[in-house]
Amino acid sequence: MILNISFFGIFPHSSTPILHPVNQEFKKHSQVATSVYQEPSFGQFFETHKILTIYYHSLSLYIKHSVCFLIIIIIIIIISIAIMLEAEKRFDPEEVIAEFEALTKDAKRVQVETLKKILEENSEAEYLKKWGLDGKTDPESYCSCVPLVTHKDLEPLIQQIADGSPHPILTVKPITTITLSSGTTQGKRKFVPFNDELTENTMQIYRTSYAFRNREFPIGNGKALSFIYGSKQFKTKGGLLAGTATTNVYRSEQFKKTMKDMQTPCCSPDEVIFGPDFQQSLYCHLLCGLIFRNEIQVISSTFAHSIVHSFRSFELVWEELCSDIKTGTLSARITDPTIRTAMAKMLKPDPELADKIHEKCSSLTNWYGLIEELFPNVKYIYGIMTGSMEPYLKKLRHYAGGIPLLSADYGSSEGWIGANVNPTRPPEMATFAVLPNIGYFEFIPLREIGSPESALVRVEPRPVGLTDVEVGEEYEVVVTSFAGLYRYRLGDVVKVVGFHNSTPELQFVCRRNLMPTINIDKNTEKDLQLSVEAAAKLLTAEKLEVVDFTSQVDLSSEPGHYVIFWEVSGDASDEILQDCCNCLDSTFVDAGYVSSRKVQAIGPLELKVLKKGSFQKILDHYVGLGSTLNQFKTPRCVGPVNQTVLNILCNNVVKSYISGAFG
């Protein structure tokens, strides 16, 4: 906003400009005041007080009794207030860190206050009234009255909300948006309530982790090459907007403002982010990144898989991208008119840039260091890199060269839990400090008793509060959110590795009960990952790698057995693949699995090798259901309810091997 004030001809007794020296001083300071408003700072704000004094004395000499005097004084006051408000709004990473430190120093009190706020705001919600809280908001009463639940328990209630029920079912304030999970974990997409509070929680997480990153990896004004995609939103039967969690966030003005404040606005226009075809959007993301290659300071996506997928795609289209830049003409593969119009505003002929990119790509060996060659000013690569994303880190490091990989924060479709405030740790060791004001958190201790032979079971003690967890122990996360989830079991297993002040730092371990059991085996997603990593090392002798993998528990014959599906980057010999199969079987170290294999209560593991592009077909399947590339996670164990994915896998098998590891 620019305020233009003319001081000629406004005084009632003068038809010509007033040339008195005091008036000249008045004019001089009016110009200063205008510039102060355009570029506010605290130093300039104090100067403004001096200016106000001069204004007052100068004007009083001429228009003591004039209405104009009052108008100008009001305008000056408005300017001063605007200066103060603008200064307050400016993003200060150190202030964000100070706020985080204050919250975490008294996490127990903050948790009590957060729960009280959630329960008071929703005291008239039908779900809470059902459990007889009667206005009580303390943690003890809440946990004794309200039961632990899973999504299955709340599904009918969420469906009523989606269908347009006018009643305050889960929250008093109406839910206006529904989040859709990817559906990759359980085989079907979940409806989850979403509201403005969750958007604000997201921005708080973003600001907090950015503030700590900026201490270690400071960035200036630049751009981010963000491989982000917004799915098409639709309306439920009750008229609520429904879309992926990332879509709901990316469409908010708060997201754009936060990214701008953090000096990392996306280099791609909205038309690319929200394009109807993710392949076209991906191509244009890459093209935008190359156009602004010297301004790119961060490369990011929601998940590491999306970044790896993007640069694997780059290997196939890089020459076409160079041609677009050289001629200033967008490839014919981009057919969406809105994307073409948006890209036409950015794409201009630049033969010099095209030749430079072509030269750099041609000089690379097996694409090692691709990212640091293409984007010389990138400070780090950022995305969720824990859990099911860890298998992609080797390939991502290959592309990154010497650029650091920084793991993003810990959350789910249901909401956020913690921020990465230790960004220098490698992704495999990433921890997440819980923000005590974004929800109320409980943790179910997980302890094993007995021996595998005596039917290993997990006892489930009473959940403990956020500040009562113990270092070294594993827990299942339970969350109470501002969007109507009460004592909701996320199904995530975390390990407490320390405390930041009085809030715990968590390490993500795995999804609970992801792999079904055959006998007394208790293998997890992490166990599967470690087994695949060990076996994949045998491929390096033939300069090959595992592109992606998943598994199935096959109970169609007795005894049941594990099936591992691999897509390999090239043709491996039968001898090597048989060794890989044996290695997969023998490196599952769970005592229940090993003992069951020895007595043949579990059959020999089977390795099935897939055609190239098989996992792309699985990705296409989920995108076709309304998911987005940046939301996609390869399902690590495909159950019988996920028949379409099983069909894709089984129809693309080219080789099969049976383990001989246990004789």
C-alpha cells in the first residue's frame, strides 16, 4: 500500500503552494513518513514518532481549526498503527524458536490446557456427551470416561458428517472439509475430519522446523523446487469439500504466506501444482526448476519417494526438457490448456541455458550427483525420509551427491505430532519433538512377555501422558485433536530417544500390525526393510539395484509363507537371484519366524521378480483413485482386501524363486 498525500491547495486561505520554511520541513517529513510505511522497521518506527511531532507543530501553525488537520492526523495515526502491525507480522525464526522453547519447558501444563480447550470447545458434541464427562476437562476424568478408538470405530460417525448431518456429532463447530488418506496402508481410503485448526497446526510445524533448519542451513531469498501436487477436490453427499490432506493445505492462503515468509516459494505456478494429470505436472515441475536453476535453494516433496521418482523421470526426458528451453516452446506432451498458458509466461528461448544443462547431464556417470550439478545453490533436500521412505535414501543420496538430506516432520492424515528440531542428524536417525499445544497425546507402552515358543503376546498397559514416557521404550501413539478425534489410535509405533526440555523426542519405528502373522511370527515393516537391504547388496556385483519392493503373506497353501515382490533395475542372473531369495529368508531375525521356519510351521519364502514399470502401474492405480504422487507410499504388505494391487503384482511376475535357507 502506498499513501500519496498532496499538501498543495488543501488550506482554506491559500490558492497557491505554501512556501514557508516550516511547510517545506513539513513536506520533507511527509515524504519520509510515506517511505517509512512502505518499508517498515523498528528503527524507522521510532523515527516516525519524531515525524509525528514535526507534523503536529507544522500543521498547527496553519490549520489549527481546520477539518483537514483532523483528517491528516487520523491518516498519520493509521500509518503508525500499520507500521507496528506490519513489523509484528514479519517472520522471525528466533522468535519461533523462543516460542517453541517456552512451550516445551512446561509441556505437562500445556497439555492440560490444550485438552481443556478441546473439551470446552466441543462440550456439546454428541460424541463427548455420550460418555458423560459432564463438563470435566481434566486428563484423569477424560481418560476414565472416553474409550480408546480406532478409525473403524469412528467411521460411521465421520460418514454421517460427510453426508451432511446438521448435528454436532464430533465437534460443535461444523466440519467443512474432509481429508482422504492415500489408502496404501489398509487398501482403502479413509475419511478424516479436517478444519482450520489443523491448517494452523500444519503452519506451526512448518515454521518450527524451518526455524531450526535455518540456523544450520540459512537460506536467502530464493525458490524451492517442490514436487507437490493437489488432487481434484470433490463434494461429499452432504456438500463438504473432500481431498487429500496435502491438497487441503496447499489450497490455503496460509500455506502460500508461510512459504513466502520462509523465503522458499514454489518455483512452479498453481496451474502446475493443481494440474489434472500428474505426469504433465511432474514434467513442468522439472522444467520450472531448470528455468530457475540458479535461484533454487531447496528441493522438497512430502515423501522421499516422490523426489526419487521425479529424478528417475528426469533421466528419461532430460533431452526433451533441454529442447523446450532452447526453443522456448513447450513439449507437445503437455496437453492441458491451463498448464500450457501458465508455462508460456515463463518459458522463453534460452539456448545458452539449454546447452549448459545438456553438457552437465552428458558428463555425469550413472547420474551420480545430478541434483548438485543441475542446481548449484541448493542448500538441502527435504521430505519425509523415515519409515517406509528409508529404502529410497540410497538412490536419493546417489542423485544428491554432496547435498545434505533433511528429514521432514512427523505426522499423518489425522494430524501432526512432532517437528524435526535436530536437522543435522541423518534421516535414519531423525527424531521429532512433540509440540504440546497442537493436540493431546497419550502413549500405549508396548512390551513383550513370554518366549516365542509360548505364544508371544503384547500386553497393553494403560496409556501414559506425554511427559510420562520413558527413554528407550516403544509406544503406540494416541491422539486427541481439534478436529474431533478423541483418544484415537494412530497405529504408529515410536521409540522415545530423549527429551527436548520436557517434551519427548520420538523416533518413528513402524506401522503396527502391518504384516499379518502366519504362526507366532511378529515381523514388522522394519524387519522387511532390513531383510531386503541385506539381500539387495548381492545385486551390486552385477551393478543392479532394487527399484522397489512389497510383500504378501500367502495362505493359499499349507503351511503359509512369505512372498517378496521385487522390481530390479536390470536383468540379474538366476544364481544371484536365488542367493537373494535365500538371504531374504535367513535375515528375518524375529524369533517366532525363525523357530516356525525350522519346524516348517511357516513355508519357504518365495521371491517373485517383476517386469520393469510394475510399481509405476501401482502408482497409476492409486492416482486414478484420487491420490497424489506426493502422498503415495508403496504398500509394504499387500493384503487380500487389496485385490487390484495383488492382480497387478501377480500379472507382472517374470521369475520366481523358492528359498532353501532352512533346508
